[in-house]
Amino acid sequence: MSQIIPTITSGIAGPLGVLHLPRLWQKASLGAAGKLHSDYPAAGAGYDQMTLDALGIDRDIFLAFIKSEKPTYTQLEQWILDQRGGSLDVDTINAHNEAVVGYLHNDETRTRILSTVGIADTGAILDAINLNNLEDWHDFHAQEIA
């Protein structure tokens, strides 16, 4: 069975405007299907938990829904709206999105990722979104292309 590296970035949102939610859906869906690469959690402690917390969704309930229903992305968003009484608080989502964009990896993680992908650590790339993208693309290339 294939082990798929997710390549949807945390810096993208679906129609509800929640950053990282499309990536969380992809990872959880791949995990439920037994196709997620073993280096990636279906729902981890970082951006995944930040997103679930912002939405007021319990991790276990979220993963159970993904596993049992295998929703499309838009079906997931509708389920979230249903769980939240039909709407999301705009200020909460904006605060979440700012936290996602503003999240920085520690120096050790940044240095490791940049070294792995062959970029000098000049301090130009600090944010976790771009660092994670670089790592995902590098790993994807190594697994699927090289």
C-alpha cells in the first residue's frame, strides 16, 4: 500500500476561511484509509490541534467522523458547521489564522529542515508554514520522483 506524503500547505483555507483545515482533512483522510506516510500523524499536536481547538471540535470525534464517513472536503466543512450550530465565530477564526501564520519553529527544527532541503540558514525563512512546505516537497520528491 502506498504511503502518501501530504502536500496541501497549512497556509491555505477552504470556503470557511480556516487555515490548515484542508491539510488536516487530507492527513486525517489518508490516515483513515491507511495511506498516510508514517512520518505524519493523522492529527498531531501542532497545527492540527490548534485548528481543532479553534473550531471547538474534539480530536477523537473528528477522526471518527473522517474514518466512518470519508467526507469530501466540503462535506467536512458542512459537518463542522453543523457541529457549531451553523456558523463559526469570525474573530476566533481570524485569531486562529493569525496564530497559524505567525507560528515559528524553534531554531533546531528550522536548522534541521533547511539543512535537509539544502538551503543555508540565513534567517530569511522563519515561519513554520514555509519550512513545512519545503520539507514536504523535499520528502515527496525523494519518495515519488527521485
